[in-house]
Amino acid sequence: MAKIKFLIPCDEANHTCDKTQYKEATLWEKIKLNIHLIYCRACRDYTKKNTKLTSKIKVSKIDCLDKKVKETMKKDFENALKDHVL
């Protein structure tokens, strides 16, 4: 019979917390994270801050560059860099 591992280390809990914020964590990962959060204050604080940061970013009015503009900027930078290489 396989042994089911419920307890996870803090680094795995923090990684799962990050995955949860982006809706990439599995149900099993979320269950193990919640068990870990019961007894680990440091990870509870990390999760609380991470959740707050994610919600602030969602409600912010930050405009990001679209992919084409980024690519143009990257090419311009690379060309300018070539001009200055000895």
C-alpha cells in the first residue's frame, strides 16, 4: 500500500501558493497547501501577502505593451547594441 504524503516543506507550499494564484494548482496540491497552512505561520503570512498583491494588480489600471511593440523594442535594442560593440 502506498503511503500518502500530506505534509510538505515550506518551499513546496510557497510554490503551490504561487500556482494557486494563477489557477495552475491541482486539487491535491491545494489540499496539501491548506494542511500546511494550518501549522505554518510563515507560509500563512506569505499566502496572505501573495493574495493581497494579486488582488491589487488585478484592480490596478496598468497598461502593458503588446507583443508586437515589445518585439520591435527588442530588435531596436539589439541593433543599437551591435553598433556599440567593439
